Amino acid sequence: MSVDTVVEFLQQNNKKIEILTYEDTSTVAKAAESLGVTPGEIAKSLLFKLKDSFVMVLMAGDKRLDNRKFKDIFNTKAMMPKAEEVVAVTGHPVGGVCPFGLKQPIPIYLDFSLQAYESVFPAAGAPNTALKLNVAELTELTDGQWVDIIQA
């Protein structure tokens, strides 16, 4: 189970962070409503397929990817993998994708839009789960590189 890999990841990193469980947090709107926060506080995790590899980008839930910026950073067009590929690469289902407990190492990129919030809420391996993290914890746990990749 995907949530179990997130629990294991947190234990391996000596983090005692509660996994929040709700009825459905599979979309930004549903997650924000369930958690009682703004859509921007939802840390949207997006997996992209490059030519021969994958990257994950986390951004504020109310922001959209800027395709030009993506291409400038990764030297290729942004391509979303099929749902089966997402599960095969991350171990997490669509709606529960997060940068924790991944099936294989994937470079993580964090958009500066997340820095506008004291706490953010990425998924935790299932469409009805989330974690509450401050931005420093998110940076530490993902070893993510900060980028400007959203539409202005």
C-alpha cells in the first residue's frame, strides 16, 4: 500500500508527522475543502516524463505550469505520463502522488509559489491522505531544488 511507504519514509527520516486522512483529497479543490485551507496551500505533486526519465514538480495548488519555463529548465516539452506509468514510477496512484516513499529515485523540484505559505499540504500516497508540513520540512524531506516554473 502506497501510504505504508510514506509512513516508512517518515520513520527512516526520524519525522513524526501525522498522515491526515479525509473522505477525498484527490483534487486540489477537494483537498482544500477537506483540510479547511486555501487551494494555494495544497502542494500539488506533478510527475512529468522527460525523454528517458521522470521529474516531479511541486507547486501551490492554485498555480498552473508555464510550459515555456518548463522547456527552458528541462530542455524538453512537459509531458504527463499515463496513470499506469505514474504508479509504476512513484508507487502512488494518481490523486495520491507525493514526493515521499517513492518506488525509485526521482529528481524533485519545488516551485517558489510554495514559499508564500507557512504550511503546505502534499498528498501522502493515497487520494484521501495529506501531510501538513512547513516549507523547511518539505525542502528537507524532498531535497528539492527550487525553481520558477509557474505561469505569472
